Amino acid sequence: MSTLAFSLIVTSAVMHALWNLLVKRCRHKTVFIWWMFVASSTLFTLTLPFVPERFTWPTAHTLLMASIGASCFVLYHLLNGRAYRSGDLSVVYPLTQTSIIYVPIWGMSLLGERLTPLGVGGILLVILGTYSVQLQRLSLADMLRPFRDLRNQSVRASLAAGFIYSIGSIAEKDGVKQCPPVYFTYFLVMMMLLLMSLNLCRARYRQLIPAEFRENWRLILCSGPIMMASFLTFRYGLNMAPVSYAVPVRQVSIMVGVLIGILFLGESFGKIRIMSALFILCGAILIRLG
């Protein structure tokens, strides 16, 4: 992976961790995320005329990939929410991160990507760090605990979320190869906003939408450029690097999130969280070298 691609994806990971911090501080998370997309898409639309890359109308293939990516990422968030309603964090979180197991498989089998031994070692370290960050103990029994009850609804929803996310990642990798990343990202963001808007049309959200803006309008306005930067830097990095490497490297956002939690939110810095963050960091370095 080139230095530029690595730098872009790490920057995206930091921005991703920052906008997740904003989500943590709000009350109604589904509504707040919708407002974040409104803010970022508005900013995106206003800056689009100043983009130096020549605008080209999207082909049917580009729109199809953007539609698949948007549908997958929105469905991922919905499945995540369903899993967390009845499941414990230490069970749900590791299972939703299984997407980074599938992505290299799809990358090699569908996109013809080739991985070096160093790169494969880095991916495995990132998988270990990502999976273990919310576990109570770093033991074989605890590592297998999330898989013990596959009949449980939260377990099935978590596994489905991870699988769906991996499909979305492959779709956007194919999309940025066919269309300039800035325009593909714009189509993707607008489609995600449309799908989330349809979800918020339900009666229970009507009073929450204006109330959330009145309460957190400063955070919403701050979220626009942060989310836009996160989206753009990742898609530009994705255009330069194999998706099998790009998605694992973006898990650096977990390490950034751990540091933010420790330094600014007063969260516990358990040994497992620190060790998991180090696994992710070492894995990212190996991927960069590979």
C-alpha cells in the first residue's frame, strides 16, 4: 500500500472516530445520524461546483454500485441497532466486525486482488484486535462466547450486519474504479440520506427530528465537515489500494476511539482494550509495509 493511500485511510479513520464521538453525545442516535448526513450532504453540494475534477454523469453501473453500497451501509446500521436492543456489547460488537474477515475473501475472489504475506499477517492482527476490543477476557472461551448461541436474534443480526457491510465495501471499491471518487462519494451519500429519510418518515420520529436539532445544532453543524472528510479520504484511499487492505486499515478508528475514551471521556483503559489497540496498530503497519 502506498504512503498516500495509507495516510488517506488513516485520516478517514480519525475522522470516523470523531463523528462517532459526536453520536455518543446525543440522545436520539438514529435522528442525530440523519441530521449529520443532512449537514454533510448540504456542505458537499455547496462545494461540488469548486471541485477541479470534471463532472461526468454517472453510468448505470456507477449508480448500481452506489445503490448497493448505500443499501448495505444503511441496513448495517439498522441490523446493528436491532442487535444492541437485546444483546450485550461484548457479544454484539465483535460479531458486527466480522466484515473484515469477508472483505479479503471477496477482494481476492471477485476483484482478483493479491496479498503479500506481510499484508495477510497485518490483516490477521487487525482482525484479532478488532474482535477482542470489547471482550471481557482474552481467552479462547471468551473469544468463542459470541458464537455459542446462533439461534439468538441479536447474534444472528450481528453476523448479518458484518456480512452486509462486507458486500457494501466491495460495491464501493468497484464504484470508485469506474467513477472519480469525489462524485461516487456524493452519489453514495445522497442515496444513504434518501434511504435514512424514508426510515424517519415513520410517525415515532416526527417530533424527534426538530427536537434533536434544537438540542444539538452545534454538534450537527460540526459533524458536516468531519463526516464529509471521513467519506472522501476513505474513497480516495480506496481508489489507490486493494479493498482487502483498505477496510482493515480503517479499523485504526477503533484505536483512536479507545484513546479518545481514555483521554477525554474518562473511560476505563482495561488491559484488553490497550492490547487490542496495539494489535490493530501493528496490523496496520504490516499492511502498509506489505
